[in-house]
Amino acid sequence: MGVRIERIPIILLAMFSLIVGLIAGLHRMGWNFAFAISADHGGIMIGGFLGTLISFEKVIPLKKKLLFTIPVLSGASVVFFFIGLPAASMTVLTLASTGLFSVFLFYLSRQHNRSYVIMSLGAFSWLVGNIAFLLTGFYRVALPWWMAFTLLIIAAERLELMQFLPVTIHQKRILTGILGVFILSCLFTFHGAGGILAAAALISVAIWLLRYDVVAIHLRKRGLIQYIGVALLSGYFALMLTGIFIPLVATQPMGYDAVVHAYFIGFVFSMIFAHGPMILPGILGISEKPFHPLYYLWLFMLHSSWMIRVLSDLSLDLTLRKYSGVLTAISILGYFLTLSITTIRRYRAHAL
């Protein structure tokens, strides 16, 4: 099967959003750049990058090029952020999230599957978060819903991959209930009872995934499969720690920053690192699954970076915090560069 060249521009759009988002994040931490849109770092990373990546992966199986409009809209939102029109960006992202929600409802209409129910709720959470930001202009109101978006999509994907494992319906219902508790916590924006519910839900999801996912099986393998196991394991521990941090650091001046980045860097990006060798070739329409030992280096740097960030947040060490951001950016960009190179090399080797 040949490379689907027409899909590359959307991949590049997602990568552009990622780079702009990382630069915006570094600027927020005190690094100076020729251009800066630091205030909208969160919207760019979640909508422009994650939204584009997730929606593109989900519309490809439907084989309708018109649906590519959804990831294009999501990725294009970064342009409005860039020129200082966050309301326009969120309007575009609201359209994109509405489209993704509709896609999952379509999947659900064709196949009544628990994974699609959870993914639909995840896309709906993204939509709610976008509307919340559009109406209020406050990231703290939207952020819990954006966390729900990524948490539910990731949990549903892991559940989908467990279909051949001995996981009972009862155990799957428990996971669904826990995810429902997290959605409930979003109504309180993690304040008071909302924070307790969110913490309990994140810790419980992490424990559930550690117990029933394929981590133990993968760790006994070699090569790519073992690497995926390590990335999953480290990501689930980051998820658990995020839940622990919510009540412990709530009163700290930088506690919010610590929770947000433990979750998105430690958990979400660890999941991206784990799934990347399968997602990128799948998007490009090729069957080869690349692997290189350097993946471990970037994964180690990724987790080191968010741990250092949490420590710097709690100690109010702004200099250490600045360098943790650099470490995060290097690990993410290094990983994607390595993934791209290894994917191309593996494809060329099998094409000869």
C-alpha cells in the first residue's frame, strides 16, 4: 500500500499547531521569542494539536474526504489564535468539535459499542469546553471539560484494544461509571466536591487501566511492544499522580499548573508516545510499524520534564520551571522527528 500523500498537509497542520503551542508555552514560562501568543497556549495545544490529531484519526476510516474538514477546522484555529482573535478560534473549534461528536454518533448508530458511547461523550465534552470558553473567556472553566475529552477518548481506545482480553462486562461498566464521575466533577470546575470527585475518578481510572490493560503482557515482550508497555505504564502512573495532586496542591500558588501539566504532559503525551508508531503509519496508509531505541530517551525526558515542573511549581522556582519547559519541548519534538524518520525508513526498506 502506498503513502496517502493527500493526508500529509493535515499532519503538517497538526505539527504546526504543536510547534506554535510549544513556543507559546515557553513564552509563558519566561522565554522570549520574536512572536508570542502565550495567553492561548492551552487552546492551541488542546484544540489546534490534539483536536486535529484525534479527529483526523477518527474520520479516516469513514473514507469521506468531506469529513477532513473537521481536522482542517481544528488545525486552522491556530491561525486565529496567532492573530489575536481567540473568540474566532473557539468558534472554529466549536464547529470542529460538533463535527467530531456527529462522527461518533454515526459510528454509534452503525455499531452499538461501549467504546463509541465513551468516545461520543468525550467529543461532547470537547464541545462543552469550547462553548464554555467561548461564553466566559476563562480557561479554568473550559479545562476540566478538555481533560474529560482526552481522558474519555484515550480510555475508550484502550477499551477497544481489550476486546480480546478476559475483561468482563461488569468490569467495563465499572470503568464507564468512573468516567461518568469525572464528567460530573467537571460541573464544579474541580472546586470543593468537584475536586474530590475528579481526584477519585482519575486515581480509579489509572488503577483500572493498570489492572486490566495489556501493560503486564507488553512488558514481557521485546522491541516496539515492550516500549508501548513502558509508555502505557508510565502514563498510567502520571494519571494516578494527577489525581493525588488535585487535593494536595489545590491551595498552592502554582498548584493548578502542576495538576494541568502532570495530566497533559505525563498522561496524555505519554499515550501519544505509546500510540504514535501505530497512529502515524495508519494515517499515512502504510502497514509498517516503526521502532527505535531513541523512543525510550524521549519518553524518559518527557516524564522527567513534568516531574521537574511539578517540583518547580511547588517550590516556586521559576528558573527551574523555565528549563523544565525546554526539556518538555525537546522531548516532544525529538520524539516526533524520530518517529517520522523511522516511519519513512521502515516504509522504504519494505518498499524495495
